[in-house]
Amino acid sequence: MLITITVCARDAEYWVKDCLSSLCAQDHRPLQIIAVDDGSNDSTLEQMQSFLPPQEDDIELLVFSQGRIGLSAGRNRAVNAAAGEWIAITDIDCRPDPHWISKMLSQLPGLDGENIVALTGRTVFDPGSTQISRLRSKSIEKKYAVRDKSVSLANGPCSMFRADMLRSIGGFSPDWFHAEDMEVSLRMIQNGGTILYVPEATVQHVAEEGLLRFLKKRYRDARAHFRIIKRYGLRGVKTSRNLMVKHDFISDGAVISLLLPILGLWLFAVKLLWPDYPTVAMFCMLVEILLLVVPWSRIRILWSAAIWLGTGRGIIDAILGRAGHR
């Protein structure tokens, strides 16, 4: 069975070689690999074009280039060109293990009576050497630990879709610049499909380091998740058989988002007890106490703030009917 693996990238020249090498190292054959450059300003496209895959008859590498029109548009470009019965997706900062594809295929035909339209593996984040990278690694690990066999999200770094089903629902929505994997997964479920989680199919993700980068991603997560909730409901999505499939992979964000309101209520309560104490000084004192008592509090407070800012931006998007809202 021919499998197509797709990867899209922008300004990712340092990751291209390792990512494409890991895709070529898959133990499944035949294999088609499609790489799409999304208007990079660095040498990403040149790195893709100069990469030499193994000289084998049953492996093919195609490279496409487009303007800076986004990940979803890039994924669709690859989907339209794909020849495989199944289309796998990953990210340029990922290194799929050699058995990634074969482990997912081993789970077919899947659950009795279920229409399997996607399989998703497990992304393992490198803990790196910073507080941010360790926090991110632990957070993702905890999410995977509580996953069921049937899930509502085929994660972008480590999933595979049935090609005919993906095309029948129109592929990835180009209006969605973030959480496009969640949106397309929910549409597949609404159309009668089931997504299977295969924990043995692992993908290694480079360490996510840098506070600003981390906060920007959490901001985009919150903005996109508001769009998901507005369109598909707070709890989840109903299948064609009227069964509820709960939203997946948002548990830690929901908990962290409570931190800022709790801090505000704490400040309000303390202010009632000591009304003459300066508010700013009181707030600083409460934050200092929190920093001493709770590990990584500074990061978590900023994370909570990023979630609220992203949610606010999502509300504005909904009012203005932009960024995937309609």
C-alpha cells in the first residue's frame, strides 16, 4: 500500500535535513514524501530541493513552493498531489521514529464496526535544558497518558488520514492558521469517521524553548480553541450516530486559564480585609508568595495571561467574522 507523508515549512532551514532523513528512514514501503515550502525567507526551499532521498524505486520525494499563505494551504497542496491511499502529516521540527507509519498501519482495520478515517500517534517532546522546554515536555506527556483508544484529534505532528475521506470533506480549511488538525478531525468525526490513537507510533519533537515562543503558541492555541468551541460546542462533537466525542488535548490549558482569575479573586479578598493597603503593592506581594509556593509560577501566570489574551482575540475574530469564523 502506497503511503504519502507530507510536511510543510516556513523559515525552517536548520530542521529540513533531519526531518526529511527521518521520513526516508521509515520501514514502510512504498513511500511518497511531499515537502511544501510556505514562502520562506531563508534557505528552506533550497534545502528541500537539494535533499537526496535513498536511490530506491519504491520511495519518491516531491517538493513544492508557494507564497506565505499558511500551513493549511500547504497541507492542501500536498493532499492534492498525493498518490497514497493514506496521507500522513508531520511538522518540520519533528523526527518520526522508523516504525511510525508501520505501527499505525498495524492497527487497521481497527475497531469492530468503526469507519477508521485517521490514525494518530504520540509526540514525545525533547525536555531540553530550560524550564520552558521541561514544562512543555511534561505537559504533553500528561495529555497522552489519559488518552482513550478513540479520540477527537489527529495531531498535526504524528497522524495519518484516509486520502479519499480527507478529500471528500474538502481537506484542511485554509482560513485556519492554527488548530487546523483539530478542525479537520472534528469534520471527519461529524461525517461518520473514527480516529484511532496508536501510542506505539511515536514522533520525536525538538525541544520547545524560549518563553516568548511558548507564550505566542499558547496565545494562538487559545484563539483557535475559542473558534473550535464556537463552531463545535463546549463539550465536543456529535458523530453521525449522535454519540458525543469530547474535545481532546485541551485539559492543561483549561486548568491554567483559571490561575489569573483566582489571583484576581485572591487580590479582591485581601483588599476587603486590608482596604488601606496599596493595591499594586498587595498584588506584587501575592505574586511573590505564589512564586515561592508553586513551582514555575511565573511561567504559569504568563501562560494564563496568554490564554486570556488569545481568548479575547478569538472573541474579536468571531464578532468581525474573520480567521475561520463565519
